[in-house]
Amino acid sequence: MNLEALGTCTLFTSIKEDELSAILTCLGAKTKHYTKGQFIFKTGTKLTRVGVVLEGCVHLIQEDYWGNRLLIEQVTPGEIFGEAFACSLNEVLLLDAQAAKDSTVLFLDFQRLVTTCSSACAFHLKLITNMVSSMARENIALTRKIEHTNRRSISDKILSYLSTQALLHDSSHFEVPFSRQEFADYLAIDRASLCRSLAALKEQGVIDVQGRSISLLTSADV
């Protein structure tokens, strides 16, 4: 395993590289490769492990009875997924985790992660602190998503999301990390409506759109 791939993972913040091998052994670490479109977890699964994306990209998706998809989150290298359901112990997974492209995922035993082992490993307190921090960031991200999707009009949903991205990038120019279909799924709207609204906002001089590249041009009432 390429330990350098874990360098951007928030779970291992403040943990030295020479400690990683011992940590991964302690946590029963396993890696698995997935091809684009392959499911990693399915709705109804009881999770005992959390996943860390090493390569590629993972989408967390909810799909209703009629096949309508909602993109809950996009998980990129260095990010964790499944921790909330693993922490809840008896709760089954209420979404699917699917490889958005060819991906490599590291799996860690959640109970070993949050429980100090018999060897009293010095790094365990750091891991627990980092896991709590990761779950807090996850809750903040979901709160932001609710703020976007609760807006009344499609344009308001789009502008709410773009405004947040501008603040996060500290720039009026940035790239949206989604394809048009993924963007529509994230905001819980259909793709055609998204494209029409983006075109209208561009025509109004509020934004400029070039593929995934977005520039906010004027103030907008969001």
C-alpha cells in the first residue's frame, strides 16, 4: 500500500508517517479496487467499517422507489465515508456508495478505531479526535446542502450553492466538482431545468459558465 496516499486524509492529521504501518495493522486495514459504476455499499447494509478514498471518487446516493436519484455527497481522495452509520451500530445504511470512476478504497474497522486497544497505542487518542472532527465537518456539509435544496426556485438553489463555493474558494471564479447530471442530482432537480436556469443566469449577467468553470459576475438576491 502507498502510505503517501493517506497524507491528505483528515483522519490521520498529526500522525507521523512512521506510525502509519502500526496504525493500519491495529485497525485491520484492507484495500479494495472498484471499477466505475460498481457499488461499494448498498442500502440496507450494516456497516462495521469506514471507507477512505485513496484514488478515484465515490458518490453517496439515495434512490427512491421510482428510480429518482439524489446525490448526497461526492467523496474524493483523502476523505472518509460511512462513519455516521458505522457509529450508530444498529442503523442500516440508507444510501448507496458507488464508484463514480475507477477507485481504490481503504477500509478500517470502526470499533477498533474509536476504542483504545489493549496495547494502549499512543496514536488512538489522535484518531478518535480526528474522527470526531471529520463527523462534525460531515454534519456541516449536510447542513449546507439542506440550505441549498430548501430554496424555493431552481435559480435560488443554484445561486445558494455557487455563493457557498465562492466563499469556500475565496474567489468569484471556481470549478464545480460535478458534471451537469451530478449537479442536478445534488440539488434534487432535473438536468434540463438546471441547464435552462444556468443559461438564464448567464444571459442575465449574474454568472459566466464555461463547462464546469463558473464566475460570479454581479450580486444576486439569494
